[in-house]
Amino acid sequence: MELTDIWFLLIALLWTGYFVLEGFDFGVGMLLPLVGRTEADRRVAINTVGPVWDGNEVWLLVAGGATFAAFPEWYATLFSGFYIPLLLILVALIVRGVAFEFRGKIDSDRWRRNWDIALFAGSVVPALLWGVAFANIVAGVPLDADHEFTGTLFTLLNPYALLGGLATLLLFALHGAGFLALKTRGDVRMRARGLAHGIGLATVVVGGAFLVWTFLAHGAAWTIIPVLVAALALVGTVLMTHRMREGWAFLLTATAIVAVTVTLFGSLYPDVLPSSTDPANSLNTTNAASTPYTLSIMTWVAVVFTPIVVAYQAWTFWVFRRRIGTADIPVATGLPARIPTP
């Protein structure tokens, strides 16, 4: 296996980790208006992701940096051609991060309500546009002989890409509902569980349609395996939610996200950005890659630091593994927050 293939797989792994971990963050933000009827409920929902959301975004930074270093031609064409959608994602992520940090700075219902709206919007926009972006990457975009994007914003808003955006939006919302049901107690848990059942049914329909379209139009023969895994995982999520098995439901949504990401990258390989105008203009793992020396150095860096990052993040999730409820929120009791003991 060539180093270019190894780095394609590593980048796919980084995006998989990002979608699994940041996916439930997006879901919590999207569902905040529905599960949070009171300020205490909203604090409960936000506190489930409070210790981990910024660490989850590290996967995006590393995926972008790895793409820039390993496949600079891919990075240059992608970020110039997809400039507006990626800018909207960046702005949304910034607004979302500021909302997490600022909503509690002033004791004002209006202040918190405005930041909750920002948190909702900052979760919906990336959840939708990541699906649109990756659907276009798999389907291909118009590229000229110099690998320059020759389309417009409306080129990216095609039916297949919009279906992909809706699929990721619902999938992340389902993932977030499962996470809330797993990590909370009381009313928030019950509302999240009820939402998970309805969202799960919609995700099975929309996500199934997107996966079938992807396989029939762009998939390799072997990608039928992750397509079936994703479909079974989504159906299993609905069943486990109905049976109130939150742990299994969350594990199955994570499995579905992994399977969908494998389907997308498997359908893309060996291209990294196909050309819809002329296949000869497509970018692939060979013509978009850095030099072998650069890839060799990057490989050693990845071997040393990746296990450290994964171990640290796993430790973070272990420390904050307990459920929380309104009794743990100072505003609900008038007392200092009670930190659940391991």
C-alpha cells in the first residue's frame, strides 16, 4: 500500500471521528429548544456536551491540516470551489463556540435566549452543509484542466447534495437525541427519548434514500456492505429507543455514522475530487498528493501523537461519564452544583 493510500485512509478516519463525536454536539444544539422547557433543562442539555465539545472539534482541525499537508492540490481546489459553504460552516462553528461560553455571562433571560438561538443556528448550519459538501465531493464537481472549480454556488445545491445535507442533519439530530437520553435524568431524558423515536423514523427514510442513491450512482461493489450496516443500525436505533435501551441506541447511531462515512469515502476512492465535466481533470490520490518525503515525515508524527490524543479524549469521556439532571444545576436548587461522583 502506498503512503498516499494510507493518508487517504487516515483522513477518512479523522472525518469519521469528527462526525461521530461532533455529531452528537450538533444534535444537542439542534434539539435544545425542544428538550429545554426551562432554564434548568437547557442547562442540563448544554452541560452534557460542555466538557467535550471543544475537544471534539479538534478532529476537524486535524482533518483539515492533514488534507492540506498530504493532498495540497485537493485542499486548494476544495477550499476555493466550496468557499461559500465552508465559510458559512466556519462562521456557524465560531458563533456556536461563542454561544457556549457567553450564554451564562449575564443573568438575563433575553441574553440567554439570544445565545440559545445562536447555538441552535450554529448547530443546524454545519450539520446540513457538511452533508451537502461531502455529497458533492463524491458526485463530482466541474473542474477544468488546471483543477479549478468552474461552477457556482447553485452547482453545489443539486438534488443529490441537498438530500445528503438533509440526511446528515437528521442523523446528527438522532445522534444528539440518543446522547441526551443516555446522559441525562428526568424530563430532559424523557423528551429526548420521545424525539429520538420520531427522528429515527425520518432518518431511516431519508438516510436510506441517500445511501441507495449513493450506491447506485457512485458506489463500488463492496460499498453495499457499509450501506447495509448503516441501514440496519438505523432500524436498530428505532427499536432500541422504543425499548428504552439508550446505550444501545447511541452505539447504533454511532455505527450508522461510521458506515455512512465509509460509504462516502469508499465511493470516492481512488479519486479525492472527481470532475463532472471530464474524468481526465479529476483529482486523485496520486496527482493531488505531496511528495513521498513529506508523507513519510507526517506518518511518523501521526504514529507518535495520534494515540496520545485518542487516549486523552477517552479519559475525558470517562471522567464525565455520569448522567446529570436538574439537581446538579445551581439555578434549580439555589445551591452549588453537585458533581456526580464516579
